[in-house]
Amino acid sequence: MSHFLTPSRRGFLVLSGMGLLLSGCSATRVLTPTPGAEDETAAALPMVNRVRQGSGLASLSPDTPARKAAVQQAMRMAKANEMKHLIGFGDDFGGRMKRNGVALPAAENIAAGQTSVEAAVQAWIDSPSHLKNMLGGYRGLGVAVARASPASEPYWAMVLSA
């Protein structure tokens, strides 16, 4: 019975399996960052901290891993031309945060279309679920914007870290 698979059929199956694996790799191109992201943490921080202080909460500080994760997410959305937390098969928020060294728990706010950091932060303030993230028990902040091209829509990401 072990001779059921002949060498040529076995080779075909191996090559077919490799083809499936390689075809799955092409989907990762969506996740490849593109140039053009800007770290907007310094501009966003005073606005976010005013909201937090108005609620009796401690101020956030710039956090390098959160900044890196925000830049990455903004670039991913711009490249995919989609405002989504999860982009591509197998994407996972927790894994993405861990790979960037973000202290957990963490939260992410995203937006698209706002032409300034002030407008993006205001959109998050005006959204109850995004505001809840900004008023959470976090200590670190990263905010970034990216465009696929100079004329394309801006994509914003905010990462809050423990």
C-alpha cells in the first residue's frame, strides 16, 4: 500500500503543496509598508492630554513602540487603501502589538480622510468608542498618518499602550 504514491505523483503533490504555500505569500504584499508615513505623536499628544486631564486622568507620554506600531498601521491602511484594523488573512492585533514591542494591554484608533492631526484627534474625541480608548488606563501614545501617494487619502492610526 505504501507504493500507492509513485515517485512522479509524490513529486507532483510536493510541488503542488509548495505552489499553495507560495501563492499564500503573495497576500503578504498588502502588509508590506510603503514610504510616506509621518509620526504625528508630538502634535496629537497635547490634544489627547487635555481631554484626559479634563476627565481627571494622568497625561500620556510618547511611547516609541506605540509610535512604531501607529506608523506601521497607517502605512498598511494606505497601501491597502482601506481603513481597517485587520488587513489581510491571518492579521492579528495582539500579535502586531507584540511584534512592535508595545506594552499590553493596548488599544488602536484609526481614521481616514482627515487633512490634519487636529481633525483626526477631534474625530476620535467625537466618537464614543474611540474616546473611551483615549480615556482608558494607558500611559503611552503613538499617532501617525500615511498616504499611498501625495494625492491619496490620508490614513491615521493611534496606538495607546500600557
